[in-house]
Amino acid sequence: MTILLETERMLLREFTTEDSQLLFELNNDPEVMFYINAGQPVPMAEIVEETLPAFLAYYRDGDRFGFWAANEKATGTFLGWFHLHRGERSTDPELGYRLHRAAWNRGLATEGCAALIERAFQDPTISRIYAETMVVHTASRRVMEKVGMRFVRIFHADWPFRIPGDEHGDVEYEITRAEWGNR
Ligand SMILES: CC(C)(COP(=O)(O)OP(=O)(O)OC[C@H]1O[C@@H](n2cnc3c(N)ncnc32)[C@H](O)[C@@H]1OP(=O)(O)O)[C@@H](O)C(=O)NCCC(=O)NCCS
């Protein structure tokens, strides 16, 4: 198991080809996927042929950017994942997260994000990290706020799925190296 980071309660490790079933289960919980694909089922073929290969491709370019599986230290349970990678709308790295329902509201997303931000800013070429979510996704926005990110703007991304509240658009949050150092 290749570990990227250890936090108080989690190991963040590289995904492997053995993880397709774990990702299938995560991506087929309609509550987990509500703000991502409106809770539509995701076929195993998509996980095996698209999702997992895209995750694994990052490791060939080193360990700065990518997707990391989160395992609970105490139990070994797969909790979900975190990502930090070049985003669609910026050359700066974008932070993201997806956790199983059983892991919610225990501060785990905030804990993982803080560890990834701390590590990212050890790289002198990274001066800003940003994150995006829907305006109405309160839990995700709260994680961004709790980890010290600052609201930047509302914008309207072109999503293929419609969910209640999506007319309010999306939000961007960011944190700079200086803000992280001064928090
Ligand atoms: C978003 C997500 C990662 C948050 O993970 P988490 O580990 O529960 O986050 P934390 O426990 O660190 O913080 C969650 C905060 O949101 C709050 N919260 C959770 N649900 C809420 C809701 N429906 N309304 C208002 N606040 C809510 C919690 O109370 C907590 O804030 P607090 O510490 O001030 O009380 C998790 O809900 C998830 O994986 N959702 C599905 C995938 C997803 O939507 N990913 C983000 C896509 S942008």
C-alpha cells in the first residue's frame, strides 16, 4: 500500500486496480452522489474503464497531484477519497472529496483537506488552492470554510444533471499560501 499522507484518523493512500468494487459502492450511493450526478446509478464498466484508470494515471506523473483513497486508521475501512489536481478552470490545484455516508459529520473531510493543503504548500510552485461546489451544497461549503478557504465568487457551470437548487449556480473558494501561513 503506497501511503501519501497520514492524518490523526486516516491514511491517504494510492488507489490500485483492486479498488473497483470500493469505488462502485461509493459511486452508487444516491445520497453521496446527489450533488454530483443527481444520484444516478454508475455502471461498473465506467469505474473499471474510465474512473479508476484516470485516478491511476496521476501516479505516473509523481505524487504531487491526484486522487487518494482514505482509509480509517482504527478500522482499515475505506472511507472515500480526496483529490488535489489541476482543475478545469484554473492552472492552480483544485481540492475535492467524496466520503461514504457513514463517515459524514465527524470532521473527516476537514481533516483530510487540511493535511492536503499543508502538504501542497510545502511545494514552492503552489501559491493558491481552490475548490468548487454548488451554492446549495451546504456541507461541502462548510468544509471549505472550516479549513480556512475564502469565498471567491458564484459562477454557473454547465452540468449535465439537473438537481433542485442548481439554478443558484456554483461557488469557488480559495486559499493562498500566505493565508494558510497566517491562519
Ligand atoms: C461534503 C462531504 C465530503 C463532507 O464531509 P464530512 O466529513 O461530513 O465533513 P466535515 O465533518 O468535516 O464537515 C461537515 C460540516 O457540514 C455541516 N453539514 C453537514 N450537512 C449539512 C447540512 N445538510 N446543512 C448544513 N450543514 C451541514 C456539518 O455540521 C459540518 O459542519 P460543523 O463542523 O460546523 O458542524 C460529505 O458530505 C460527502 O462526501 N458528500 C458526498 C460527496 C460530495 O458531495 N462531495 C463534494 C462535492 S463538491
